[in-house]
Amino acid sequence: MDKKQEFGSIDSIPSDIKTPSETDTHHSYRMIIISTLIFFVALGAIFLFRNQSANQQLQTLTNTLQNRNTTEILPTITTPKIVDMNEPWVRVKKGDSLDFVKAGDQVTFIVEAFSKDADIAGFDILLKNDEALDIVSVSSLLSDFTVQTFPSDTHTTVTGYKDLQSKQSTVFNNTAILSVVAKAKQSGEASLIIESLIGKEKTQFIENNSEATAIYPQNEGVSVTVAE
């Protein structure tokens, strides 16, 4: 028997059987197509996510601006009040007897203080006026105290210190310590108040002792009506 006939002829091999090189080529094509599809799907998902995120940020910003436009109120001065008259305090009172003044007039305010038996050697008072008033002058009502004023864009600091030659004690007991003259600029309610704290500055009394103890008083302001 012929050995060639044992394996059959080459022509007898089925034509639909693919060679290894053809199989690898088709597999590569499929991988390229699948990878391309995955890439475009991922790209679309990223674009959609970013678009939604941008829309959400835009909506949040829009809501914030709308709320700001509807709720923002121009700043006004709130007149503080003394809570306990038996504890140290300082306040502004209107010195004139008039219930109101006219624009262009000058009005006098008095600063009174209570130190609860403490002997005072000095003080810092932070005066704040609204736009309807201009502070013209500040003077001491204590004969043995000298005062200096330090105006700024937001307030006026008044520093008072006792004459070193003075031997008498100075206990504030509803005591008038300052006279403040201001000019009314426009009609409406005009306020002059004492602030407890502005930046690093504080309203305080300095006690006459070896520690120079600082006393932080309550404070109170006042408003006047300015007529046209």
C-alpha cells in the first residue's frame, strides 16, 4: 500500500478551515472594533457627566445670585443696650433737649460711664457714627483727664488718660466723661454708638492699680431724628 494514500491528498482538506494566521488577523480586527466601541462609550459618558456637573454648578450659582439679590440688606448701625446697670458700662446720651435736629445743624452728645467702684486711670472709647452724622469734636468733661481722638474710615477712637499730677481717685458713677459734637448731614435717623470691639481695638477702662487692669464695659448708643 502507498504511504501517500494513507494520509490522503492535499486537495481533500476542507476549504473552510482557516489557517492560524487568518484566525489571528480576525481576532485582532474584533479587538480593535471592541476597543473603539468602549472608547467612544467611555468618552460619551465623560462628556455627559461633565455636562451635568457644569449644569449643576451653573444652577447653584444662579440660585445663589438670586437669593443674594432678594435677601441682601444694606448694613445699618444697631444701637446696643446696657443689660445690667450694676456692672460697668459706658453710653452715649443726647446732650441737647431737642427731640430732633435739622440737616446742617450741630448736635451735642454726652458720654457717661459707670466703673463699679473701680478707680480709673485711663480709657479707650470706640465711637461709631452712621453716614447721617459727622463727628466735629470730642472734648473731656473730666478736669484731670486729657483726651486724644484717632479718626478712621470706620470709627473714631477716643483715648483718655489721667494727669500724673492728680492725686484724687476717679470712680465713674453715672459720670459724664466726654462731650461729642456732631453735624447732621441728611434727614432721617442718625445714630452714634459705642462699639465694644473693632479689629484689635477695644472699648475699655484702665484701672488705677499696679496691674493696670482692663475693664470691658457694656455699651449703649443713641439715635436722633434729623428733619429736612
